[in-house]
Amino acid sequence: RDTGVLTSRGGMGLFWYSAKKYRDFILELEFKCSAPEANSGVFLRVPDMPVSDEYIYHSFEVQINDAAEEGVHRTAAVYDAEPASKVASKPSGEWNHYKITFRGKQIQVELNGEKVVDWGAEPRGKVTDFADEGYIGLQNHDWDTSVSFKNIFVKELE
């Protein structure tokens, strides 16, 4: 049994770090999917404590889903807003590394050492507006598949 590994189970929800809101930061983490169709994501700047799924319209999600056909819904995309420039994920069962930088309105995503998103964020897709600071959350999405996370580190930027 792995220690220090957080694994999603049981359908829709959000693991979120409630101790602090972040403005500008670098988030690094590793994730592993149980199957290509596993669906999850990393939410950035969730503006308020989640009490419903309303936060999905006010914060960006860096997607995890290798089986999605549309670019804005595939792994490393800013979900429903900006596709990754290339597919850089490892196969299911292998650990992947995200380095996500959110500074001002600029979102950069590196997946396994390759820069795949460098985007000036704006309301797009499902996101109607976004906050200057907020919580970080890991999505728990599916009943039939799981995504595991480990080595989660946040560095605040000045």
C-alpha cells in the first residue's frame, strides 16, 4: 500500500486545500490514472469554500482525461477553454508530472517536462469569471475509475 497517495473514489467531489487561498503560485504534483477514460482535474483559484458545484463556473480546471476526443477536454488542457499544444501524458498506470503556474492572468502548464499551455486566461467555455486568488482543488469525478495524486507542492510567487 502506498503512503502519501490520495486516490479518488465514489463519484463527483473535490479535495480542496482549505487552509489558504493562493494568488500567484507554482503547483507541482504527480498523478496516475487507472484507465484512459479516468476523468479528474486540478482546480485553480476556487474563489470560495465549495458548498455546491457552482465553483466550476468561477475557477479554471487543468484537465486529466486521456480518452477525451476534443482538445479542450483532454489531459493538460485548461478545461473547456484552452487546449494543450500536444499530447504529453504517459499511459494509464504510470505517474505523470504537472507543473502549473498561475501568475496574474497567465496560466502555464507543463506535463512531464513539456510546456503544453501558455495562455492569457479570460472567461471562456464554462468559466464566466475568475478570481485573483482562491483555493486549489483536486477533482474526484468518476464512479468506475480513479486518479491518484502524490508529491503535491505549492510555491507562492511574489
